[in-house]
Amino acid sequence: MGSVGIIGTGSYLPEKVLTNADLEKMVDTNNEWIVSRTGIRERRIASDDQASSDLATEAGRQALRSAGIRAEDVDLIIVATVTPDMAFPATACLVQDQLGAKKAATFDLSAACTGFLYGIASASQFIQNGIYRYALVIGVDCLSKITDFTDRNTCILFGDGAGAAVLGPVEDGKGFRSFELGGDGSGGHLLKQPAGGSRIPATTESVQQHLHYISMNGREVFKFAVRVLGVSAEEALKKAGMTKEDIDFLIPHQANDRIIEAAVQRLGLSRDKVVVNLDRYGNMSSASIPVALDEAVRTGRIKKEDTLVLVGFGGGMTWGASVMKW
Ligand code: ACO
């Protein structure tokens, strides 16, 4: 088996825009605070009748179109999400049905904002091993559905969206060069949705206590993110036999511009090599990286032969990076 890489990308963002000015009317915050502390100006919000599978299907359809393959040709669908339509069936099954990808194996993957990186690392193994030829990996989250819009510590950060990539065989010398994945469950309490699972099943009390919303220790998550982002990018580069000088574009998870800046400083990159869209979309969890990738590809910013480093962190805690030749 030769090289494996991304052969098509797609994304979908809901139409509704929630600006910082809108949030000023909802909680005690202001545009200046949000922009200076996070870099976020607005985010997209799914409508009441839109669930993660709907966003994921649109992004997946676009990715298939850009890869030039039919839904029937997809062997595997992995959906990375922490906001599935429901606990089961898996969102990947719902997407498979909506796309008509009849022969595809399907499963969901839970690694919070690092989900897309875990997804491409997993899917690429099936192709590398010759088990499958084409895989569709989708990062999707509708965090607005589990956000407490009375909590100013969290509600300013998140947005909804979906990004997708079709993985398949590519010419030698292109495609994935390395993956670096990690986890540290001891930090799990720093970022979680406490209720709705088997630990705290849904009850009237759990709803009243806001336990179905995102709970986050922002300051600790921030410190963790600054620590792991640069290090995991460096580890992935080392595994690929490359150095910082080889990077054409860094596509980081879009959580906070100050976190991205810390990674950029550590890697000694100029800002024009960094793909950033969090000003327009906020933190879309597992969708952040694939949406940023898709936009950079579609606008022609990323060109053939470019070396990309994708890097992210998220709840779990988890982190991951991948080096690829476009
Ligand atoms: N508007 C105005 N003031 C606010 C707001 C707000 N929206 N939110 C908090 N404040 C106040 C706080 O109450 C605090 O006031 P105090 O000093 O009187 O107590 C003050 O601002 C400073 O609060 P900090 O938490 O220290 O602010 P910080 O500079 O750390 O920024 C932030 C907070 C933006 C949340 C930052 O910590 C961060 O980005 N953390 C990482 C979060 C993250 O990336 N989460 C997603 C992870 S990925 C995933 O898996 C989903």
C-alpha cells in the first residue's frame, strides 16, 4: 500500500450569526472584552430543527464532490463529535443514511476538539492496511445546544459547524507523514458535560442544576492548551523527519487567539502561515480544524506540495497533531 492522504474537503456553517453585540444583550459582557481575551467576533448557531447529522451531511456531501467520488464508493464514515444527535444510533449512521453511502462502515468518535485529528489518524490506518479504499471523516459539533447562555464564562466562546475530509490513496510523497496523539484523563474534570450519561442520568434535578451544559475551568484549560499545542506540533514534525522551517501552513484548533499565538511563538512562525477563522466562527470543537482546512483549500491559499501541520487540543484532556504534504 502506498501513501494515504486527504483527496477532498468540505464544510457547512449554519446561517444564523450570533455577534458579540448580540451577546452583550444576553449576559454581562462586552465586545472589547471578548475580542481582546479570545479574538472571537461572531459565531454561527444551528437552528432549532438542525442537529449535528444535518450539518455533517452537508459538509460530507461537499467533500465527496471535491474528491470526485460517489457516496456509494465510501467504505468508512467516522464522525467526530461530542454533540451527537442522540446517544445512539451513532451520528455516523444517520449521516450514512442521509448520504446514501450504503456500503460504509460507521462509527462515532469522542475526543472533543481533537476529534478530527483522532478521526483522520484512525481512518488512515484502515486505508494504509488495505482494508478500505475511501473514508469520510467529519468533525461536527453543535455546542450551542449544550451551552448555558446565561454563563458568560462559556457562552461567548462556542459556535456550530461541520468540516469533512475524504481520505484515500494519493501519489507517493504526498499525504500524511505523521500523527501524534495524546490524552490525559486526569484533566477530564476541567472540561465536561456532567449529566446525560450513566454517571448522572437525566432527571428534573440535573436539568435544574444546569448539569447538561458545558462546564469548564477556562484558566486551567488555557494553561494546558498553551503547553500542549506547540509541543505536539513539534513531536509530529520530528516523527515526519521535518523541522519548523518546513511548515507552509499551521492549522490549529480555533479556541482562543492567545492560545494560537503562544504556539506560533514557540514554533517561530510568521502569522501569514497560520490559518485562523475563529474571529468569524468561534470555537466549533471538532469542526474547527476541518472547516479552516476546507476554507484555505477552496480559496487557493493552500497549494499542491505545501506542508501542513494540523494541531489541536480538547476535552479529555486530549491533544493531537498531523503533518501532511498536500
Ligand atoms: N465578559 C466579561 N468578563 C468576563 C467574561 C465575559 N464574557 N468571562 C469572564 N469574565 C471575567 C471573569 O469573571 C473574571 O473576572 P474577575 O477577575 O472579577 O473574577 C475576569 O473576566 C477574568 O477571567 P479569566 O477567566 O481569568 O479570563 P481569561 O483571560 O482566562 O479568559 C477564557 C477566559 C477566554 C475562557 C480563557 O481562559 C480561555 O480561552 N480558556 C480556554 C478555553 C478553551 O479553549 N475551551 C475550549 C477547549 S476545547 C473543547 O474541547 C471544547
